Amino acid sequence: MSKAFEASLDTKNFAIIDGYAKAVSVLSRSHTPLCSISGGSDSDIVLDVIQNVDEQKKVHYFWIDTGLEYRATKEHLDDLEKKYGITIERIKACKPIPACCKEYGQPFLSKYVSEQIMRLQMHGFQWEDKPLPELLKKYPNCKIALQWWCNAYYSPEKGIVKMSRFSIGRNSWLKEFMIANPPNFRISNKCCDYAKKKPAKLLIQKYDADLEIIGVRKAEGGIRSASYKTCFSESKSKGCNSYRPVFWYTDSDKKAYEEFYGIQHSRCYTEYGLKRTGCVGCPYNPRVTEELEIIRKHEPKLYTAAQNIFGDSYAYTRKYRAFQKMMKKKTKENTNA
């Protein structure tokens, strides 16, 4: 048992203790593990856990340069290498974010929403408020996106069945907004595929990895964490298993780990004041306006780049938020009338 694992017992925190036990078990069964490092706070804890249990030093670490990264993150990678005596391989995105957005379209609201809008745009959708069966006849090869648009599933046997999860209705007034204000720019989620997913998959193939270690927490919410049920899963499509050491960590568990093990995060957190770090200025971030102000202050060149890359999406999001506010006000007035 490593000293760090043994010390975890003193935390009296079940998530931390159980997490270490699981890490030892998973890593002992892997021959060629890869660990994705993002430079973010969750990733910092993942790296610390893995380093503390990787007695054979067999884990290969990598970081993907998406083409839109904080200077502070790059500095933090150097600090991590010095702290742990490791090498973090820097790899380039298959297509950097700026190129992806120019070629395929800009992200809007969330990965899932962007994917569905992209599918609708590819089929020349006219943003119509019509029944699902009618739309399926008009756009026969766009079933999934149309179901999202109509908040419903359809089959000849069961007819129309209302959809509850991951439908357009989860974003209040989005459908009404898009009917009144159709997007005049392309929307896509492809930047995630080409800047993150594909490079990782290629690296797995390059090293014939049997385990990919990533920093996903269930407490994050959203499509990414919802796609996983546990901290470990077999992944036939990637050709290796996937392990998420901090999957069950709550925010309080995370804080407890940071304090007990003395985790130091990048300047993005300690100096800039960011709560989370992902792709710089990503429109998926619900607090992107706040983030942009921070970027403008601390890394002005990145701020200019983000505005040039995601400008249409930022403007469309602002317009949508204003529409939401207006509709909520009208609904409240009608209810009180």
C-alpha cells in the first residue's frame, strides 16, 4: 500500500478512500494505461491519485492542444512535470478549434443541442412548428433531430410519445426563439470531435493502450457525465477500457482532497478566478460572459481570438437569453392577470 493510499484513511472521507482502493485495483490490471491531463482542477486530482498508486510508473500522460488554450494552463503543465517528475506528451488536435468552427460551424448552448441543430441545418430545415409525423415525411432522413425538435418520439405502433430528457424543451423557449429567429450561421459540435475525441483515440491506437484515465465527475452534470453510470467501463469502440478516478467525488469531496493532499491548481483558478477551465471562451459554458471578462483582463489576445471564433454564437446566445427573459415576464404577467 502506498503512503498516499494509506494516508487516505486519515481523511475519513469515503469517496477518497474508496477512490484510492479502486485506483490500485484498476491500475494493477492494466499494462499500457494512458492518462489525459487537461490542466483543470479535476485533472489535477486525477494526476495526484494516479501518481500515488502507479508504483511501476507505467502510466503515459498526455495533453491535447485544442488550438485555443490558456497560457496559464501551459505553464501549469510544466509545473506538474517538475512536481511529479513526469513527462506530459503534448499532442496537436486533428483540427484545431478555430479551423473546426470555420469549416463546420460554431458551438451553441450545449454539445447535444449543437448536434441536433447541425443535423437540422444539414437537411435544410425551415424551423417549422408542425407535427412530428408531418415533418418526418418532409425530412425522412432526419428522425433523431426532428424528435428533439418536437419533444417527442414517433413510431407507427405507438404513435407519438412525449420525450422528457434531452429534448429541446429542456431549454425553455428555445423552439419558439428559433422559429422567430432562425440562425443565420452554421452551428456544430464538431470542434469537440476533432480537437479532443479523435486525437485521444489516435493516441490510444498509437500506444495500443488498454486503459484510458480521464477526469470526469458525475457531479458535473450534462451529457458528458450522464453517458457514464460508474467510474469504470469497457469501451469497445476505442479499443480500451475507460476509468474515471474522481467520478463519484462531490464538490466537498474534491475540496477535502485538495486540502489534505495540498493540491495546487493553475493560475486560471488561483489568480484569474475561474471556477472551471475548458476550451477558452466555449459557448457551452453557461457563465461564458463572466469568463470572457476574466479572459479579457488576463489574456487579452485569447479574448480577441475567442470573439473572432465564436462571435456569432455569443450574439445568438445573448439574443436567446433576452428572449427567454421576455417570455418568462409575459408568462408571469398572464398568470397574475
